[in-house]
Amino acid sequence: MGDLERIKDKLQASGFKLTPQRRSVVSVILNSSGKILSAEEIFVQVRQVSPEIGLATVYRTLDILSNLSVLEKLFLTDDGVARYNINYQQNGLFIEFICLSCGKRIELAKELLSDLDAVIKKDSAFAVKSVRTHIEGLCEACQKQGKNVIDY
Ligand SMILES: [Zn+2]
């Protein structure tokens, strides 16, 4: 099943339709080639295919999709601006590295989290469903180019 189909099913299961405007928002995020976009950046791109869409609609759509865990809302830098990422995995162990300069995401070995998972399960009464985390920094390519996180 394609990402768009999966997202459509998820919306429908919660009583939402994948309207053309919502579809445009999702498509921009799916096609962002690894770059994690803010609402305003998404808005600028969505306007190219759906000129009638307003920023408020983009924000509302992002809220709905975040609440349904279709998207994850991230605060990557100290600018306080939320950025949105497709939430590919909601169960189990998930750890990724996010480059604060180019926005590249790299999934890391789940084994990095298995000790943490085991300790939480052993030492707490929580019923752990998932362990998700991300590590922020500069990827190898950006370090070589002397980039800074401010460039993001
Ligand atoms: Zn990078």
C-alpha cells in the first residue's frame, strides 16, 4: 500500500476525508526528499498546486494529521518553529538521526534502543508500546562542507 493510500485509510478510520487540499499538503510532505518542512514552507509549495488554499487550512490539516499520528511534529531548532515529518512507524523501536543543516533523516539501528526498552520494561510498571527518539546534529556531508545548524 502506498503512503497516500495508508494515510487516506487512517483519515477515513477517524471520520476524515482526504480532501484535495489535504492530499496536496500530504503530497508536499511526502515529496520533500528528506527535508523536514515548516507549515509556512509547506504552504508555499501547496499554493503552487492548490492556489486557493489558505495558511489556516494548512495549519488545520497539519493539526489533524499530527493528532492522528500520521505526521509527527518536531521542534528541531531553537527557533520555536514546528516542522512536520511523516510518521512511518508508531510501534516498536524507532531511532533516527536528523541533520539540523540539510534536514536529512537516517534511521539508525534499533539495537541502540533495546537496552533502554529492556530497562524501562524491567524497572517500571509502564506497558511500553513504542520507544521512539531522534538524535540531532550535523550529517557527514554537512560537516565536510563546514555547514552550521543555523543554515537550516
Ligand atoms: Zn546534513
